Amino acid sequence: MKKILVANRGEIAIRVMKSAQKMGIKTVAVYSTADRNAPHVKFADEAVWIGESPSNQSYLLGDKIIEVAKSLNVDAIHPGYGFLSENADFAESVEKNGMIWIGPKSAAIRVMGSKLAAKDAVKDYNIPMVPGLDEAITDVEAAKKTAVEVGFPILIKASAGGGGKGMRIVENEAEFESQMNRAISEATNAFGDGSVFIEKYIGSPRHIEIQIMADSHGNILYLFERECSIQRRHQKVVEEAPSAVLTPELRKKMGEAAVLVAKSCDYLNAGTVEFLLDENNNFYFLEMNTRLQVEHPVTEIITQLDLVEMQIKIARGEAMTIKQEDLKIYGHAIELRVYAEDPLNDFLPSVGHLDVYKLPVGEGIRVDNGFEQGMDIPIYYDPMLAKLITYADTREEAIQLMIKAISDYKVEGVSTTLPFGKFVCEHEAFRSGNFDTNFVKKYYDVETLKNVHNQEAKLAAMIALQRYFQDQKILTIPNS
Ligand code: ADP
Ligand code: ADP
Ligand code: MG
């Protein structure tokens, strides 16, 4: 494998290219009009414009990307996450065109891409699942009956859903039908597939996921867990590894369950098995993501492994050399997704111009970044700017380091989730480890953040004023 094309943009494109470069493999970037000066374009050995800014005219054009790859004699394609990464047809087409797909086989992508097909696949493997209806709702009355049996509140979910989209909580029987109809129409619009199903709504769950890695020689490893319970809109903002609550026994049990899920679909390469963990330490299979995950860096840090390097080696047909019993957890890592969103305004996207953009540096700090000062944040894509990761021997130290790194991360021109990250890291519930996916709903209070914000702004203004007066004195004294 001499040349890899990365069919993605932003931080993840750069992240993948870094490992390729380290392994002596040449890299090709693709980009849209909005990204013509983006860092991932500059980072690559070669870069090719593939279309206009909207992703359906660029990053989602599988055929175009394959054509570019072939013309440049590319050996393999890495899809990153999002975009075409979970598109089974694209994966298949890459291989049909004589190139290597750095990811699972298309059959596994297809099965796990549908939450219903996934449940069906793991049925025979004794994996605990959330109570509910494991087939698409076709008969409203029958579905309502299941919902009553399961007990309200229930969750109506889109089978094809992803990115926290396509979910509706139903509190009681009376609103069942209207919510179901809304869910179907949302799912049809967002995913082109209106299949929805019912799950019991677990009241206070933690989102715990297991990283797995499978090679083509029959080896499947679990690389421990990531805790991803700090979410807004059912989407992760802060992740960490290891989880503050898993015992070694539970870790092993969940790890082995994840390996079974991988077996159920003849899995290859990197994947993540997501579970909900309830207050009584019961865990339930949610879904499997058949790609490298946004939050993979925390796993890399605590295992001291390069997951992209492993992905590439597996794609080349190599066997993993490390064994499950050799794997160890080193220290603690926390990741904050730095989104261009306004945490004071319901986390709405805050795109604009990066007037100031300076990253924190230092021991125990890793930033996977896709932007630089002076750039505009395109409105066309996911508004994540970077991932700020801190790590240390203990959880407490990693949290402290995160608070410091957030204050050293300078962004002006757009709002970001950085102040939210500080709020989380300073919150007693997070620090104690006693929290669940309701953290934002339960504790996050915009007023507290605004007060801190105002106090900091006031303090900054006072310091500026003081400096101004001092400067005035310095200027006026020689003249007087
Ligand atoms: P992770 O589980 O890796 O944290 P997310 O759910 O946050 O993944 O999604 C990762 C990326 O993929 C984001 O850019 C998100 O917008 C995108 N994404 C995930 N699932 C879908 C989907 N079904 N349709 C469109 N985009 C998706
Ligand atoms: P997506 O494909 O959008 O990532 P998931 O099934 O992984 O969908 O769920 C995303 C998040 O939604 C979970 O991390 C959790 O916070 C919440 N969630 C999903 N299913 C349930 C459930 N049955 N009960 C409570 N919360 C749930
Ligand atoms: Mg998920």
C-alpha cells in the first residue's frame, strides 16, 4: 500500500493522513470549493478538487472520488467518519474498482447500518437488548400494545438513524400515534427510510461503548470502553476513557459482549459497539458503528495504540500482533468536542470567521484540529472545529488539565463549546463520576455559564482598563 486517499475533510482527514505519513504511505486529499484552503488540503501530498461546497456535490460523490483515486493510482481509501464511511455501496464499489477499503466488509456495514437488522443479527448471541419491539412498526395498534407492555415512557427510533437524529420520547399512550407519525416522517426526510421501532426509554443511563478491532485472521480484540454520557441532542460532547464506574469484571463482560456482536456480523477492522448501562449495572446493546469513531483518541491514549495504523495494517491483510491479555489501561484521557456552537443559545451552530484561533500546547494535551486562524467555518458541514484531549495518570489530573487547556484555547469570532467543557469539568456530578446522559438536562444552566462569562468579561475589561491607565501614565509622565 503506497498511496491512500482520504475521503473526508477537517480534523479526521488530517488525523488519518498523519498515521499514513508515519508509515511511509503517500496521501491524497479531496476537497470542495469551501475547503480549497483548508488545512487537510495543505497537509496531503496531493489534493484534488471534487466539487462545489454542499456535501452532496462533493464529499458524498462516491463515483467521483473513486474516479479521482483511480486516476492517481491510489491503493486504498480511508473514509474517516460521517460522509461515505457507513455507505456499504461505496465500500463495495471501492473494492470492485480494485482498491482496498480501509474498513469493514460491506455486508457488515449494511447489517449494522440498520438498527433493526443489527438487533436481528445479534439475537442468537445472548446479548442483552433494550426491551421493545425489534421490528419496524407497521401496525399502529399492535405497536401501541407493545408500548403499553414495555411501559411508558418509550422511545421511538429510526432504524436508519444516526448522529442523535430520529428519536422521539413518548410519555403516554395518548400521544403515541402522533409521535409515531412524526418520527416516520422525520426518518423518511433525514434518512430516506421511514422504518421506526420502539425501545423502552431507559431513565438514567450511561452511554458506554466498546472499541473493537478485528483482523482477517480471526482475531478480535476489545480495546476497553469509552464513557460518552455527556451529550446534547443525544450526541456526545465530552468523552473519556476509562469510565469512572466500570469494575474490571463489568469491563470484561461488556468487552466480551462487544466481541460477540463483532462475530455476529463477521466484522473486520475498527468498530464500536454502543451500550446503555442502567443504575443497576445492567447493560443493553444499542447499535454498532462500523467505522473509526470521533472519540477514538481517548482509546488511543489509554491503550498506547495508534488505531489508524492498526486499521491500515489490517486492511493490508496483516494479523494483529497484540493479544487481549497484553492489553492494559494506561492512565486516563478526556476529550471535549470543540464545536462552533453557542452553548448560551441552545447549542445552535455559530458559524463565522475565526478572527483569533490559538491552540493550547503542553504535556498531556492533544488537539486533533482541522482549522486555523483567519478561516471561515463553512456552513455546509458538521460544525466541529477540533477535539481537545487531555490525559494524565489519574482522572482528577486529566480534568484539571482540561480546565487549564480550555483557558489556553483562544477562539474569537465564533462561539464554541469550550465554556461548556469548563462547566462540565468543574461540576461536582462530573468530578464525582456520578452522572448519566441527563447531565445537560439536569445540571446545565445557561445562567451559571452566563454569570461566569460576565464575570470573566468584567475582569478582562478591568484588567484592560487598568493597563490603559498605566499606559497613559507612562505616556503622559515624560510629556509633563
Ligand atoms: P460518533 O458515534 O463517532 O461520536 P456521531 O454520531 O457523533 O459519531 O457522528 C459522527 C459524524 O457522523 C458526525 O459528523 C455526524 O454528523 C455524522 N453522522 C453520523 N451518523 C449519521 C447519519 N446517519 N447520517 C448523517 N450523518 C451522520
Ligand atoms: P445514534 O445512531 O443517533 O447514535 P443511538 O441508538 O446510539 O443513536 O442513541 C444515541 C443516544 O440516545 C444514546 O447515547 C442515548 O443517550 C440516547 N438513547 C438511545 N436509546 C435510548 C434508550 N432506549 N433509552 C434512553 N436513552 C436512549
Ligand atoms: Mg450511537
